[in-house]
Amino acid sequence: MQCPFCNSADTRVIDSRLAEEGTQVRRRRGCEKCEGRFTTFEKAQLTMPTILKRSGTPQPFSESKLRRGFESAVYKRPVTAEQIDHAIDNIERKLRQTGERELASRRVGEWVMEELRDLDHVAYVRFASIYRAFEDVNAFQEEIQKLKAMPSAEQRRSQLELIDGQDTSSDAKPEPKPATKASAKPGKSGR
């Protein structure tokens, strides 16, 4: 790889590590000529499905458009850039896992709402108000009531842990009861 400082083609990898939960490789590089050091990231480039707009017009998937939607929803909310990156990664993973060549924008919008619901409720309602084109205050109230009725991200995770922790094998034997001391019968003395 070419050095960004002196444009020399003679650079070498000093260190490699996995990043972003194993989806990227971080490489620390050094230039042999100017001895400058820099970092590169390697990420698999996979084809994303085409997004079908509501009008039926196909559009290539745009990560920057998705990011702008998130940033508008979380504007002035306590959501970090890393949380947005993680949410976008989740949506991109879902897009690739569908295995489809074309995907309705409505489905992507629902995934965005799921991610926003876990990040920040105000951002979720902001996005929902535009995405679902709320007409009046009643639509806002209905969406807020639905949001209140849903379990939080922490509750859903704890429920999954309970499901994963259950022993579903039919061979499981019940635990033996602890031995207890026999109680002395009244009327008999130990003397």
C-alpha cells in the first residue's frame, strides 16, 4: 500500500488485529522510506440488495443515506457515533442475510425503527412520525402507547438468556431433596 505521507510504495505491515467484532482487520503499517506510520482497515465488500422505493423504483443501497436518517433522528439526543455505527452494521448484516437481490424500502425502514427503539425512544418517535407520516396528535399517542407496551432491549436480552439457559433435555433428573434430621417423637426421652 502506498504511504499517505511520501507516496512511496514500499510499506510494510507492523501489526494486524481484528476489529469491529471480527468484521474488520486493523493493520498498522510503516513506511520504509520516510518511517511514517499509519493505520488501515480491511473489510469484506459484499454486494447489497437493490432497495425498491414505495413507488417501485429500484435504487442502490446507500449507507450514507441510512446514516443521515439515523443522525436526523438522534439529533441532540444522548446517542454516540459508535452506537449509530453498530445499528447501521446490524441493518447491513440483515440486508446481506436476506440473500435477496431486491428488498422493499419498507422492510429497511422497519429495521431502522427496531434499532432506534433500542437506542433512544425520542429518536424512535421522531423517525416514526416521518416514516409513517403521522397526520395528527392521536397518531403520536398511539405510537407512544405501543412503545410503552413493548419490552425494553434489556428485558428482551434477559428473556433470551432465560430461554437459552433452560435445560430442555428429557433426560434431566430432578435434584434430590436435601436430607433432613428426623424429628424426635414427643414423649420419648433420650435418657
